[in-house]
Amino acid sequence: MRRADLLNHRHDRVKMVYHPDFVSPSSPLLGMEYGQFVRGCHMGVFPSYYEPWGYTPLECVARGVPAITSDLSGFGDYVLQTIPDPESKGIFVVHRQEKSFDESAEELAEMLWQFVQLNRRERIMQRNAVESSAELFDWKNLRVHYDRAYATDVEGYPGLVVHGPLTAVLLLQLVRQHTQRPVVGFSFRGVAPLFDLGPVRLVATAGPEGVALEAQGPDGRAALLATATLA
């Protein structure tokens, strides 16, 4: 800050507040909840050089505050890979990979300049767009990216394990799609794990009192056996 002469002179149009502590109601300077502090900001600026994920821009997004991140953070990389036109949603990503400091700083300055040119109505519209995009980062949408890594690296499986009861439901639906007779009994048992490494084949063999069912993996071997009893 001294090198940039950002020392809060009276004539400075940019003022700096350095707060090297957690924001909390007990803070002698700010004295408020962290969520309240974030909600009161116009923008969060986090052009990190490296972060495995980076929760601070996501915390802004969750509270409807536009945020700047970088493509060297996990969050910024995820945004670039999965969110089309993130700037329309108030999420800005500074490109730092294979860029010089000056190039990245120039891009960041341009983002900030464009932001301060917005009028009040445009800022409100942007905040609404940011808040509506928060659902994209809900854990139910993120955890799917952890499932395969956990199944293969921690549990030692070749792929994701297909839920056994879900496979049984698919077999039951197969019966109901091909007969008008009510199903009065249904039982199943797993005989081998089923992975998401290829197509699953559902096989039904009709008998005098019911249907023998089988779910086969890509190798043709049975993974789940079931029996449906018909009225």
C-alpha cells in the first residue's frame, strides 16, 4: 500500500481499511456478523495467486454480492469450466495462468473500472443475477465431483458403484411396463457390484406365476437378481 501511495490522504479517492482479523460482533472496529459485512459490500475482490478452492468469492455469491476470483483458484477454474458467461452472473475471473503480473493487474483494473461505471439500477440487477446463480454451487451439485474420486482413490473401486435398490427399482419398472397384471410381490438380492463403466442390461424372463429379473453389467455377468410375483 505504501508503494502505491494508498495512505488515506484527504484527497485520495480510494481509502484503505486494513483489518487483519476475523469479522465478528466482538471486533472493536467493525462489530458485526461476517455475513452482514459481506452483504453490505459492493463487490468481493479475491484475485488469488493460488487456492485449492477459495470460499470467499463463493460466500459473496451466496449473499448476492458480485465477486472477482482468479483461474488459479479452484473456484475460478470451476466457474470457467462449468458456468457459461459467468460475468453475466456477476462472477468475474482474472486470468493469471501463463500471464504476467502486469497483464493480470490490467485485466483486474478493467473489471473494477467497468463495475464502478454501473448505475444503481444496473448494480441491483447484477446483485439479483448473482444471488440467483448461488444455487449452481449448492453442495448437491458439487458433491458429484467428489463421488468418483472417493470411490476410486479411497474405496479402491474401478468406478462409481451403482446403487443396488435403484437398480431394483429399474427392474420393477421394467415389469410394469410390459404387463397389465398387478405386481403383488417383489424381492431382490445383489450378487456382484455394478459400476458405471458401461451400459447395464436389464433382463426379464416370464414364468407362470411371475417374472425372473436380472441386471447385468457390461461384461454380461449378473450383478442383481430379482423376482416379481404377479396377481
